[in-house]
Amino acid sequence: MFRDTLIREALDWKESDLESFKADDKYDYRELPNESNWFTKVRASISNQLYRFFRWLAGGEKAGEYLALFFKSLPYIALALLIYLIARFFLKVNKGGFGFEGTNKNLVNLSEEERIMEEEDIDALITEALAHQDYRLALRYQFILCLKLLREGEWIDWQPQKTNHEYIQEVKDGELKSLMSRVVRIYDYTWYGDFPIDQISYGQALSDYQKLQKYLQTR
């Protein structure tokens, strides 16, 4: 058996020798405080409680992994949903040449407005819609009739990509601008807002439409 003949010298450390290490940040092993705000803490607490509940409900480590992945993805899912709702709102309110798709059989594509104004008997379309008690569609045709009269009277420069509010800005006649603003407000509310309209509300709206049509036909 070999004897250990290596001579070892004891290190003589002084307190002053440690000062250089204390001043060096790379030797600082203290944990940094958590700087999260109250909202982050509340959100984390709620997420943890929900995670624990659903994990208990589902049971098993595998279920816990899926739930963890779900909660991590939740903010991105919420953001995507918000973007979708905002885009859907603006596509519905602003008719800037996009057109609309839907399950409502009464929807008239915006690209068809010019064809209706030039080729169709709008009065006959209104009569047909009223016969089916489709007052919302009848009001749609009433509005297209107003656009036709405005275009024929050269009050507006009708273009399929323009919005109704752009047409209002083009009108210089003060009384006509007021009548048109009222009609556009009613139309946007009932058509783009997708609100149902009955016979009584149709009659009330029709009064404003007829005032605008009469004004245009006598000028």
C-alpha cells in the first residue's frame, strides 16, 4: 500500500482577501426578487387554482400536461378571437368593396347594387319583399332607390367601394345632407347591424326614406 508523501500547505485566508470576490457580480448567487405586478400575481393565482381543479377533475399526470399546454395557449386563443371579432365588425359596417357572406337568404351582395340600379325594377322588388313580409329587405331596396336617385341627380359620384358616409360628405345641399344622414343612420342600424325589423318599424323608417326620395325627385 502506497503512503501519501505529498506535502500540503494550509491556505491562510484573510477577510480582506474576500472583498474582491464580494465586489464581483458573477459571484453573487442571491435570488432576484420577483418583480411581477399585482395583475400578474392574480392571473397566476387564478390559473394555478383552475389548473389544480381540472387536474383533479381529469386525474393523472398526462391530463395535467394537456391542461398546462391549454393554459399556456389560452392568451393566444383569446387574442385570435379578439382580432376575429374586430375584423368581422369592420367588414360588416364598412362596405368597402368586400361584400358579405352568410346564411341569410335575403342578403344582397354589395357588388349587385349597380346591377339592381341599372337593370332591375326596384319598385317591383320592394313590392315582392313586402309581400313576403321581409321588411328588412324592403328597406334595403328603398335605400338602393335613394342611391339611384342621388346618382342620377349627380348629387354623388357613386362607386362600389365608397361608404355611405363618404356620400354624405359629397352632398353640399344642407337640407339634403340632413335627410340623407337620417336615412343612412337608419339603414346602417337595421341592415349592417343585422337587427330584425317589423311592419311598424318599417313604416316609421319609410317616412324618412320617402322624404328623401321626394326631395330628390323634385329637384
